[in-house]
Amino acid sequence: MKKLKVGVIGAGGISHFHIEAFKKIADVEVCAISDPNEQKLAFVAEKFGILKRFVNWEDILKEPLDIISICSPNAFHAQQSIAALKSGKHVICEKPIALNTDEARAIVNTAKETGNKFMGAFCNRFAPHSQFIKKMVDNGQMGEIYYGKASCLRRRGIPGLGTWFTTKKLAGGGPLIDIGVHILDLAIYLMGCPEPELIVGVSYNKFKNQAIDGGWPPIWSRVGDKPTGTFDVEDLAAGFIRFKNNVTLFLEASWAGNSETGMKISLFGTKSGVQYWTESKPPLKIFGELNGYPVDTTLEFPSQNVYQLEIEHFVNCVRNDTQPITKPEEIITVIKIIENIYKSAETGKPVEL
Ligand SMILES: NC(=O)c1ccc[n+]([C@@H]2O[C@H](COP(=O)([O-])OP(=O)(O)OC[C@H]3O[C@@H](n4cnc5c(N)ncnc54)[C@H](O)[C@@H]3O)[C@@H](O)[C@H]2O)c1
């Protein structure tokens, strides 16, 4: 089997999970890495024995690599994905894959034009509960899904407080684009990618003066980082989205707030409903009906390394020339919804698409 050569752009917290996953796959080698922070570049390269190191990300694209894994701050994702695709590489890019719809479209178009593969790194799709719900949807066991609720809520603790995470021009926003994007992607995937037509969004920043660092990226990975202290993004955002087929979704994401926490998705179908909530035991609940009576079923799955499953899936797509799980229209829809929740929050008006 041909050995696949991988290069990683961005040597921060998430890169460790990508590299560890690639290294566990036979005939895959992580050969090169790039990060403008030379101290961190050396730290990660030495930890994983990566020989080629580049301070400038453009230089890694000159290497004879098959796959580029993009783990840089959000604002660079589109530019780096497009350049990597054009340089003949297949690309797996961390979420959010872009800051706005135009960027997302440009990535999708470049992947199409070049014939190289592009996948958004949406690890939650690979969780066993997600795949279980997906099977229920595909087998018609939920009937018509007409309403959904998706939330990703934290109580206190801002990731990378005072770093690129909390700097609008580098992150694109706060919890909505950081963690809300995960649960929104899952909802769009499970609901069959309906087309949004009306979006109402709100955003708040109430914990600016009480914010505490949430511990991500892992402290040990922050080698040589120089935080600026900027915090100009929201700490909570929510959106109400009506789709063209009259399906609706309520979405909320917070880094701080006085509320329940965790990741939760509820889908209402005409035959059954599902709720997955990380904080409930067992986490998956199916609301069904038997002989005219409501019947609830609860399930728990063994935990899985979703990063490993995600990276293995992408490597298999490259090897077998198959399409990655993240479809172009899903990628664009997710970013379009986020962009327009922010737009609606800013203008105070609903957005009709
Ligand atoms: N899928 C997940 O569960 C998950 C979890 C955490 C982070 N992420 C995503 O991964 C990405 C990286 O997050 P992180 O937590 O590793 O952040 P991090 O701050 O730990 O790492 C980012 C790294 O990128 C480097 N960098 C800055 N500018 C760059 C540039 N122009 N080119 C290349 N590298 C550059 C920084 O020096 C830093 O080392 C983000 O997009 C984030 O949303 C995904």
C-alpha cells in the first residue's frame, strides 16, 4: 500500500489529537508541521518526531505531501485550505471551516475544480449516538423531522481567554462559531441539510469582567503563546432558524452563563423523537409510541475516540477515492447559518435568505 504523507498546519492543542490519530494508522506518516510560534513548533515536532518544520505555512505546501491537516486559528482556515487544495493536497480542516459563506463556497469550489478531497473536522458526527440517530433517520424510524433544538452550553470558563479564541478578527466570533458550530453541524447532518430561509439571532457578552480561562487549549500545549488580553466576542449566542420545508431549529451556545451545561440535541419526528444530552445518564433517549402509549427508551454507548474515527474516515476517503462524510452543501449551510445569526444579532433584525 502506498504510504500517505501528512503535513499539519498549526501546532496547538488540537494538533496533538490529529497527529496521534494519524500515527496510529498503518502506512501513514506525519512528515511536516508548520506554526509561526517557533517554540511550539519545536515542542510538537520533537514530541512526535516530525522532521520537517516550517515557520511559514506556505512553505509546507511545497513539500511532496498527500494530506494537509489544518489546525490553525479560524481566520486562516479558508485561505490555507484553498492553497493546500491548489497545491495538490487533500485537506481535513478543523471547525469552523470558514468565517463566512463566501469563504465556504470558495473552498467547496476549489475542491471540485482540483478534484482533491476536503473534509470539515466534525468529530461529533463519529460518536456512536450520532450514528445511531442517523440510522434511525435514514431508516424512516423517526418519520418526518420538523423541529429541533441544539445547544452547547458552558457555565464559566472561556477557551483561550485573551488569545485568538476571544479575538473577533481571528476567531470570527465566540461560542457560536467555536462550539455551537459542532452541534449545528450535527443537527444539519441529521436533519438532512434543509435550506435556511429565515434566521433570528441574538448575542450577549455579560461575563467579560468575570471571565475565567476555561482550560482549553490544554495548558501544557500553550508553549510560547503570547496572549494579548483581547475579548471582543460574545459569551452567549442563540438563533432561531426556519428552513424552506417549514422545519425549524433552535440553536444556542455559551462559554459562560447561569444555566444547565453540556451538549444537547433534540429532534422531533412524527414517528419518534430523540434527545442526546451529555449530562444525562444514559445520554440518549428515544421518545416512541407502543400500542398508543408513549414509551421511552434510553441507551448508553461505550465511549469512542472520535478524533481517531474522524481521521481514519478521511484517510480511507483518500485511499479509496470516496466522498468524505461532510457534504459540500452541509458545509456551506452551517457557515451560512452562523454568519446570519451574527448578522441578525448585530442589526437587531431577522435575516431572510
Ligand atoms: N474539533 C474539536 O473538537 C476542536 C477542539 C479544539 C479546537 N478546535 C479547532 O482547532 C483549531 C485550532 O485550535 P487549538 O485549540 O489547537 O488552538 P491553539 O491556540 O492551541 O493552536 C493554534 C495554533 O495555530 C498557530 N497559528 C497562528 N497563526 C497561524 C497561521 N497563520 N498558520 C498556522 N498556524 C498558526 C498558533 O501559533 C497556535 O500554535 C481552531 O480552529 C479550533 O476551533 C477543534
